[in-house]
Amino acid sequence: MIIIMRNGAPQDQVTAVIDRVSQLGFKPHISPGEERTIIGVIGDERRLDESTFDLMEGVERVVRVLKPFKLASRDFHPEDTVITVNGARIGDQPVVVIGGPCSVESREQVFEAAEIVKANGGMIFRGGAFKPRTSPYSFRGMGDKGLELLAQIKSSLGLAIITEVMSPEQVPMVAGVADILQVGTRNMQNYALLDAVGRSARPVMLKRGMMSTIEELLMSAEYIMSNGNEQVILCERGIRTFETTTRNTLDVSAVPVLKELTHLPVFMDPSHASGRARYVNALSRASVAAGADGLLIEMHPHPEMALSDGAQSVSPDVYTQTIADLRRVAEAVGRSL
Amino acid sequence: MIIIMRNGAPQDQVTAVIDRVSQLGFKPHISPGEERTIIGVIGDERRLDESTFDLMEGVERVVRVLKPFKLASRDFHPEDTVITVNGARIGDQPVVVIGGPCSVESREQVFEAAEIVKANGGMIFRGGAFKPRTSPYSFRGMGDKGLELLAQIKSSLGLAIITEVMSPEQVPMVAGVADILQVGTRNMQNYALLDAVGRSARPVMLKRGMMSTIEELLMSAEYIMSNGNEQVILCERGIRTFETTTRNTLDVSAVPVLKELTHLPVFMDPSHASGRARYVNALSRASVAAGADGLLIEMHPHPEMALSDGAQSVSPDVYTQTIADLRRVAEAVGRSL
Amino acid sequence: MIIIMRNGAPQDQVTAVIDRVSQLGFKPHISPGEERTIIGVIGDERRLDESTFDLMEGVERVVRVLKPFKLASRDFHPEDTVITVNGARIGDQPVVVIGGPCSVESREQVFEAAEIVKANGGMIFRGGAFKPRTSPYSFRGMGDKGLELLAQIKSSLGLAIITEVMSPEQVPMVAGVADILQVGTRNMQNYALLDAVGRSARPVMLKRGMMSTIEELLMSAEYIMSNGNEQVILCERGIRTFETTTRNTLDVSAVPVLKELTHLPVFMDPSHASGRARYVNALSRASVAAGADGLLIEMHPHPEMALSDGAQSVSPDVYTQTIADLRRVAEAVGRSL
Amino acid sequence: MIIIMRNGAPQDQVTAVIDRVSQLGFKPHISPGEERTIIGVIGDERRLDESTFDLMEGVERVVRVLKPFKLASRDFHPEDTVITVNGARIGDQPVVVIGGPCSVESREQVFEAAEIVKANGGMIFRGGAFKPRTSPYSFRGMGDKGLELLAQIKSSLGLAIITEVMSPEQVPMVAGVADILQVGTRNMQNYALLDAVGRSARPVMLKRGMMSTIEELLMSAEYIMSNGNEQVILCERGIRTFETTTRNTLDVSAVPVLKELTHLPVFMDPSHASGRARYVNALSRASVAAGADGLLIEMHPHPEMALSDGAQSVSPDVYTQTIADLRRVAEAVGRSL
């Protein structure tokens, strides 16, 4: 941590800061500047809050030097983390595509979707039983019954299951069926939930908050990991910006940035990002070309009949075409699919 | 709901949309435009999802006509809601200031702070026992012991208590002490929590997500209200923008906008919005001048010793000065404090 | 400037950076950290680009210590700048309200508006002759004829004039009539224009770009000032955010932030910020309460007939009421109007 | 245009709106809704301002039906526009990469860079002679001398030139050398400049404002085209968001969105978007995979010596590698390079 004093801060203010640094068990290091004195704080700054110094008299600004996450950081864990689910090696050379509908709506719908995923070489199936919805009047998912249908998919078709968990008390029940627990975008900073999935033995797909920074995403991963669960998959799903032609803006730069900062696998969700089925193919190609380890793609056997998020679900035909297109792009960047 | 067809959409696509509208139990109303056909959907559109039509062939855009919230809407409840807590009439003519530290840290700290709040005419005291923190390594509050200290403040000093609740299972315990349950900014769309506080008998202070629109804030209020609890206080606390001189950007326009859209009381939190104690006085004045019903102000007896958010906590002296300044501004806009 | 080296950067990379600092005529100052080496650069960093070091091998991050503006900075000019225009002392104790229509549309319209401004004690009148419009098909102002009407207002009614200038070659002509040259939000970083108004003898009202930071606003002021014109008035007019109930979000925090960073007067434009006449009164009150030196308010004698921006123009009655309301708020914060 | 009346708006307000529609020469079309009356406005709404109706009594909201641009719209010009420059067919099957340094700094630097571009199959060279810089104290380009060096590149190496033009009066001089005139991000809504390049015979590369929507970008293209110059190339270069690990956020979705809305060629600038040379390769691959017609890539023979934007300039080696990588991705999506 570096403390920048104001222009002309008197010596007693400088001394007070230096004393505080020492009291807290850190070593101060003073650099006299032409216009401002700068005080370095030597020691593990993760234990420190900026505000400890920020509002002392004479302090202009406090700058962190270290990244605030450790378990998630590539500095401390240089090799890529690979998470194996049903034979799919997430974070390894092959790109992993997870498909399925937004919500589980009926036995027929979910089996039809799962067959298409399987036919396209998929090993993991997505579908929501518990759905976070902006309106209390919207369809909020089939709940337990939806979970049971997912269990049937698993046993009948041999697909692994990823589904969302919305509260700490749901974790054991959902983990009874799901091979991967999904934490949704609105819950990225629901710390009670992060602690709960952190105590589970299941891998966790952590979706980036739609207005959360990459650093905050990594801090939320750190919550899960600090509870003992190191199997975390990160998923960029679009951030909120001023642009309105797409529902959110897919932050494709998050792929190279995350690959640099962390060893965890990085997924992309072009369906939620764009909110429009017709852009999903292009954004999927872009994601794989940028280096993503996998994709979450919403597909519905009959999108126009979907009870939620139909507008962003591709049809089976488009899904099949997208998988074929992605295979070529994956090969162009030295991967397979 | 209005469905705008694409330029030159053939008649069979128009007919398909019209048929769908009828099938769903709504009445279609066709307006032929010069370049585009427009189809009105007559009926209670709150039951409908945009995406129902959005991805039918030939549809360009779907526009909602009605606001998606009802219980929170001034259309359906024209008079202001007034919530009485410990004699403070929230939402009525007097502006209500709630003060106190970010976190409960010790008996001494919290009593010292509470005395200052009381001396300045305050009737409600804030303090966090359970703290959502971006880093798992930061101080996360005293928990149950903090709650107990708040109970002591209540019985000794006669102040009402507002404190944050972070998960559904905490609700009964927190509601045992708190007069107002606070739902924090990161939990504004934690629907399990909204349902839980909606089933409580305590008034709820719902803080706007730092990344949430005003409409989403009202939809979250609607969640709480649709569970039976109509005592909801809304609180703007700064939104995330590109500007970095303040931690977030206080959306002061939210005051007149919310007063127009809803009957619920509107609070402002200049401390979290700015993240800087030195801007709190100016932003508090602006909030009251804009018509806010109340303020949440962080005050710490010794801000530089605070375990969390010290940088945004005002000192007792600044707090006292701010209350005096606000009294004059409140009177200038026809209110008292 | 502070250069933070990567964790474990080898000594030769550190040495290369140190050598570069010296070569450029600055003094390096090395602080060994626990995990990272930090190199201070002593000297006037305004002459340096972050990127000079940013991409040297082993460098993790470069942090500026000094603010990049100097003439606009309160550090170098502690007293408030006061700009006198037609007897109005802008930046001094009284709050200055500038009213008038978005566009000059006709002799009748502009005189009617000016009479109302004058009757409410105004000394400066606003009106656009050259209008920046998003669409090439919208009304783009009366041009020279509009300027002539403004000259007539000036000579007949004794009001000073502020009007927008859109390109360098217009500056002499507009400065022949206008007492204050306005640089619009879309031109805040039109450097050719900033240079041109910087060479004029007229005060300049510089509007903040709708997606520009406060620091960028001050850098644009610095452009004007570095050309010799130190009479710059800053104007916050709403920034672009994700919120859609208002056209832009009025950044009321900009008032205390700018008053701290700069000696230049700070205005607010609640009309463009909100885009809605019905919010102008509340936002004007908030602005004055926050400490703004003045306001730009759009008023049209018949808003519903306006050729541009009618939706944000208040009627004469609302204007008169707003001035009365602002007088009380100004007094409550120790100022007059 | 559709006018939505407020809930319970009395008949005389509805009538007043209908009358206004007729007076303005449009045909009103009334749809009675369950809660709100809706009035359609039939005719060419491009001639209308929302605010014409927005502030009439009883009006809740006004919704545009038509896109406000026409010449730029694919509706009116379904085939892709192809612009041929020095044999490069921009907007056609092959992806066109334009490389070169941010600024022209010296004869040696610019020739060295140009040779590398040529060796990699490039036909167009970029380099700035006039540079928009946030600080008046930064290097602002070599000006006329820079332009002359670009003219030498052109005659010696047979490369076409693209360079930025910053004000209307520079257009003739810059167009004397440049094969493509670049309008920079800060000038996207500098209407005097758009009009000036619209009257030039040179193709124009219009960079999206970092704070501008896709619709605004198309409206700015419409300005240029409505002046007679239909050779406009659009360029996405990153938008401003809350994320800070990259300088701006590359809006990769803009590619499929623009290809749908307009017939104009779409470029991407990963260098300015990310501000970091190390992310340029990944973002270039993503852009081509998403369907971009071309790329602007900053390359400097010695990035660490660059006078501007060195941090985002790739080295010759990385440039050569990137071109090779892009060739494979282009082929994977059915194009060449």
C-alpha cells in the first residue's frame, strides 16, 4: 500500500501517518517527492483497509499495490485449474459447450432439449429449476419438480447437470442433483450463498454480476475458495452499459484479462449477454476466438413457447449450426470442441 | 403491450402474431402504419413476457405500456405511505435522519455513537452486526454479539434500531431486535431474502442496487409487498458510473422520480454514495432540498479507528453541524427536521 | 509517478526501469516491498506519459501522483475565481441563474422569454443560434439570424448573452455578440475549438461531456486556460448512466468535488440532465443546496411549441416559482440569489 | 411514433393530442387500451421530435417506431457497401487489416513501421499527424510535417494512408494526402466536422464515440452521408464502462448489431479499446470471428519509445504473429485475409 500525502502537508501529519503504519505492525518507507511525500507500507496489505489511512489529515490518496485476492490469483497458482465433470475437462484444451433451456418447463421440453445437446456432443446440460425473476409475477421455475426432471435427464441420458441455487438452505438439495452449482449474476455478492457453496463439494459456476468488476468477480471466487471449495468456474455474461441494442454488453476482453489474472476456467454466456438469439452465434464465435474455455448457450426446442427468456434462446437448428461453426473457430485457435 | 412489426413483414407473419395474442387471452388491435404494422395487445400485460412475441418472425420490437409494478405504484395508491417507527413518522412532513456507525465494533463505540445521535434529536440508530464485505478477509461484523449490543442501545437509550439482514434464515433473529430490517445494495435482487422480509412484520429499508434501475428497485419493493409487508422504505445510495472521484454517483434525480412513481418513502445515503466523509454535508443538503423523506448518515465517534468504511463516516462534530445545516434547508423547502 | 514492478520481477528489469527514469531527467527512488519493488519518479510528472514505463518488461502498473492539471487547480490558485458579466459576479456569494430557451426560434419567442428572465431578476440570457443535433434532419438553429436576435435582446433589454459556439471559425462572429461563449457537451474534447475559445477574450462556459470524468473536464478547462483565457465556468449537465427515467443522471456530487479541486465557478444544468421539465425545480434546489455557483435553466414561453428540447423547458410560471424556491434554499446555505 | 397517454387521462387531453397530430400533417390512429389510450402517428416520423408530444398534458410516454437514420439503414439499402482503397475492398469478403503507429514521430519510425505493414500484406497504413490529447501538455503530433512524411510513405511504398482530421478547416489539406479521413472518437458528434468530411470525396472512417450508442454512431454516419459522401466506414473502438482492467470495453456485439442495421463496413480497433498491447491479439481474433470487416491495429517499431499510446502498441513481432493468427480465424468464418 502506498500513501500519497497532500501537497504541502505539514511534518506532523506525515509523522502521524508513519506512526500509524508502525502501530499496525507494518514497516513505513518514506519517499520525499518534489511536491508530495509518499509513504510505502511494507507488509501483507490484504489485512489493511484503504480507509485506515484515507481519512487521516494530510492524506490525499491511498493506492493498493497487491491484488486483494490470493487463492484465485495466478501469482500464487500459476498452472491452469482443470475441473473434470462427466468426462468434460473444463479449463483444459477442449472448449466445453453447455446447452439447455433457461427454465425447466415440462418433462417433454427438457428431454427434447437434452437429446439435442447430447446429439451435438454435449456432456453437460443446463436448465433452471429455481429462477430469479425481476418481477414477482413472472414464472419463477418449477422448483423441486424441476430438479427431479433434471435428475431423470441425468440418469436416463448420462448428461451431467448444472442448475442455479438461490439461497444457502437450497444448497444441499440442489447439490443432491447438480454436478455443478450455478450462482447467478444477481447473487454474485450474496455472501451467505457464497459461503454455503464454498462448503459444498460440488464445482461452482460463478456468474459475473452484470455491474461487477473483474476484480469483484475474483473476490467472490475468493469467498468460495476460502471456504475450501477450489473448483470454481468463472462466467462472464454481459455487463450493464449505456448501449441498448443488446440487453447487456458482452465483455469479451474479460477472457484475456481473466486468463492473465487467474488460473480458474473462464466461460462466456452470449445468450444472457445479448438477450437476442440472433446474435448468439457471432458472440459464441468471438468468445472461443478470444480464448474462452467454454460457453453456456440457451437453447429451447421451441423458443417462441418458452416461459422465460425465449428471446435469447436459440432453436435446435441454430444450436447445431453454432456447434459446427465453433468447431472450426476452436481449431483455428489451437483447440478442439 | 405494443408489437412493432418489421418494415415489409408479410401478412402471414402479422397474422401469426395476431393469432398468438388471441390464443393467450388478449385482444389484438391492429394499426397499419406507413412503413410498419403495429399490433396493440389489450389486457393486463403484467402477465406477459416481452419475449413471448419478441422472437416471432417479422417482429421488430415489443414495447411495454404499463409499469410492471402495481402495489408500489402511485397509480394504484395515490396517497403517501407513512411508516411510524418509535415516534418518527417516515414519509410524512418531517425529514427523518438516521445516524450511526457502519459496523458495531464495541460496547463503548456504539454507545458513544448512539448518545450523539440522540443528542441531535435522532430517534433511530443504525449499526451493522452482519456486514457484507467484498473481501472474505475483511472484518465481517460482530454478528450475534453486535445484535445484542444494539438491543442494549434500544433498551437503555430508547432509540429504535435499523440493521442489515443478509440471509433468509437470519430474518427472525434480526427482527427480534431491529425495528427496521435493512436489505443491502448487493441483496436488492436476492429474491429469497426479499420473500423472507416480505413475510416479516417489520418495516424494511430496501437499498437500491448500485447497478439497478429505479424500475428494478420498485420491482424489488413489489416482491416484498406481494408477500404481505407493505411497509417498505426505499433508499438511493449511489449508482455505479464511470466517475471515480466519488465511490458511486448519488442519483439525486431518483428523489423526484420516485416521489412521482410511488407512494413509498424515499431515503438517501450520501455516505455510501460518495465514500468520502467530506462530501456528506453537501450531499445531505442536496438530498433534503430535492425532497427526500430522510437520510442515512454514517457517523463514527472516531472515524480514523473504524473497522469498516471509516473514510465515509463523519465525526461527531461534522454530524452535529450537518444536522444544524439540514434543519435550515428542510425549512427552506417547507419541511422540518 | 510511481512504478509498481511485478511480483518476482528480476533485477535486470528493475534496473532497466531505473535507467530509463534517469535518462528522461527524473530521479528514481527505489522502495523494496515484501512482494514487489516500487520505483518512485521524482520530478514534474506532467511531462511524462504513463505508457513510457507501462510496457517495459516487469512493470505491473504505473500510478500518477500529481493531478494532471495545474492552471485549473486549487493547489496553485487557492482563491475562488470570480468572473463578472453584466454586473453578475459569477463564482462569488450570490447564486447566478441564467435562463432562456434552448433555441432562438423567432423574434417574438426570444423577446417574450427574455422579458420573463429579466422580470425574475436575471442578468444573463441564454439561447442557441447554432444547435448541435443528433439527427441531421432536426432543426439546427437559426444561425446568423438567431445571433442577430440575441444582439437585439442585448441592446434592448440590457441582458448579457450566452450562446453556443460549435467550430473554431465561428468564434470571432459569436464572440461579437456573446458575453459568454458556451462549449457544448459533445465538444468538451474538441481540442481545435478549445484552443480557439482559449484565444478569445470572452469568458467560456465549458459543459461537461455526458460521459467525461471530472478530471477530463478539468483537463479541457486547462486547454482553454493554457491558451491564455482564464475565465472558464464549468457546468455539470448530467452524465450518461444505465438509468433511463431521466435522460442523463445529474452528478450532484460534482459540485463539492469541483469546489475542492478547482477555483473555477461551478454551474449546473438540471434541464439537460433530466430532460424533463417536471424535475427541474427539485434538481435546481438540490444544486443550490449542494453549493453550485449558478444554474442554467431552459425556459420557453410556450414549451409545447418549442422546436427543440421542449420536453425539458419549463414554462414561465414554473420558472418564476423555481426562482422563488431557489431564493429560500440559497439563503438556507448562506447565499443570496 | 406512438403516444401513450397516462392512466385515466381525460378525454380533452386525448383530443388535444389528436388535434396536434393532425395539425402537423400526420394521421392519428387511436387504440383504446384497458388502462391507457394509445395514439399512433402515421407518416414520416423522422420529421418529428418526441418532445412535440412528450410534454402535452396527459401524455405518459412517446415511443419512436422508425429508426431515425435512413441513408445508413439496411432497410433502404440492403446490399453491403464496398469501398475500394488501393485495391483493398473494404466491406467485401476479405478482412482488411490497417496497421501503423498512433503518431507519426520521425521519418525513420514511420518508414520502419510501414515496411512491416507492407511485409505483412497490408495495403493501408495508419499514422496520426494531428493528435487529440486529453492534456494540452502532451505531444500533439507533428502536424504538417507528419502529413508530409505520410505522403512520402504513400509515394515510396505504395501504401494508402488513413489519418485523423480534427477540424473543418483541416479537411482540404488532410484530404490532399489521406486516402481515408479518420474522424476520432471525441469528434463523433462534432457536427461541423461531420458536415465538412461529408462534402469531401474521400472515404471516411468514423470512430464510435466512447460514450455513444450504436444508434448515435449511425446518426453521425447519416450526417456525413446526407452531405453527399456515402463512403463511410464505421469503427467500434471500445466504450466507457465501470470496468477498469481495460481502458475501455470493446463492444464486440456491435459487429452483429451493425451488420444487421446498416450496409456500411464495420471495423474494430482493439488497441484503443483495451489500451494494452498484450490483449490486442485475443481481441483481434474475437473481432474477426464475430464478423468484422477489418481491424485498426496500432503497431510501433519500438513501443517503449512511443511518444503517445505506447502501452497499446504491439511490437513488430506481435503484429506479424497476430496477422498469422487472424488468417486462420478468418478462414474458419469463411473469409480470407
